[in-house]
Amino acid sequence: MKFINKRPHLRKGHAITDRYLDTECKVDDGNGHHHYQNVDYDGSFSSSGSKDAMQNLTLENQENFCCYCMRDLHLQNQRVTLEHIIPQRCSDSEFYQYMGLNVDPLTTQQLTLTSKFTSVPDAVVPPRPHTVSFENMVASCDGTFPDKEGTSQCCNHRRGNKFVYPMFYKTRVADDVVYMEDGTLQAKAGSAHADEYGKTIASVGLNCTNLKDIRRLWHLFSDVEEADLVANLNNKNQRFLSLMQVLFLDEDKMEQDNRIQKNYMKDDYWRTFLMYHWFHKKL
């Protein structure tokens, strides 16, 4: 997992939100006062083009990698979703539970509940309404894999509105998680927030079967050049030989290796595997 540093793109993110609020939501009463109304992520934020602009910016900010599973969202026209860390529909207590984490940039100086923002006369920004704020949005994949078309097995849609710890906002996240040889992702024992990390890993399905198999393959291919693995997409004979050179060498992983050999001889599985090239030589 990779640390997401919002700071280089904050100005652009704020500009998208502020332009949307001023052009679509701000109402002047003619007496020097104003209020904001109809701050709607699924409605006017989308129809105004602000959602597309925010999605493009989050992808740039994350170098096109999914915030959770590290799929390359730029490859094969992957379906991108904007993940609201603090859910769009949440109570006061849920909102302040996130604020209480003290994880920058999720702070009361930057964010406020959208319902409160629209109920305050002459509201000023910051703080910005949480449903349309750059700080509260990250780019995620849709969590689908070839074996269950349209069914989310990980990431944004799998999470739903469950509470998650925004581990990708912690600078040490890469040091505080570990990928095991079978592809399992774990919080490193003794690391700060290990319990919260473990619960989040479970909530967003980061140990679903497909992800574990993909990460195991990248571990096994750590000494193979990425270009050779890409070439194997169009050369099934070479793909078979490559798989046979690394699989079935560990008696404890025969069941997993059988599944990998069966699935990853299929072109759509191999394409999906290549989308996770972030793991090359990292495992």
C-alpha cells in the first residue's frame, strides 16, 4: 500500500470545490448575505463536470493507482470510482469519529458535515462540505475480477459505508503493513494502529482470493522483467512455461498454485494480473 500525499494537489482540489459551490450552490439574498443550498454529489456536482474534474485530479494525485489494492486504473480503461472516506450519508457522531482520528487532512479546519454547511447563514470556506471536498475523496477501482463480472470483491463498493481507518493517509503505511508469500496482506505486528489497519483490510476485502493470488504471482515473478510478463499476454506457450517455473515448488501452497495455474492461463486473468504491476519487485 502507498501513502497518498494530498498536499501537492490541495490548491487544485479546493478550486474545483469552491468553483462548484459558488456557481451551483451559492444564493445571495440581495442584502449582503448568502447561503448555500443543494450541495449534491450525485446531482449538480456530477452534472456540472466537477465530479469528472475531481476524479481526474485524484488519479493524478495517486499516480493512477487504486487507493486500496494498488490496481493501475489507467490500464485497460478501468472503471474508476471516487471513494468518500467519510461516507456521504453519515451522522454527527460518525463524522466526528473520523475527526477524532487526528489523521491529516481529515480535520475540522478543512471539513464540515454537508448538512451543517448548508444550514449556516453566510457560511465561509474552509471548512468545505465533506461530500464534495478533495480531502475526503480518493480514487478507487470498482473491485471486480473476471470470475464474477460486475460483483465487487474489494475496495470502494465492497466497503460500502463501513467505518475504515484512512491508512493510506499515514506516511508510514508502507512500513506498517506486510505482504506474505501467499499474497495475504497483514498489519505488521507491533505497528501503530495495527488493529485499525486489520479491520480496514477486512472491511474493504483486501485479502479476497483474487488479490492474494495476484500478489503471490508478483512475489514469485520478482526476478522476472516486467516486459517479459507483459509479452506473455500474447504468448500462451511462454506464459505456461513461466508459470511452471515458479508454481508447485511449495507443498503447503499446492491448492493455491493449482488455482493460479488454471486461472492465469486465461487472457482476461493475465490482463488483470498485469494491472497490479505496482507490486513488481516490491514483494
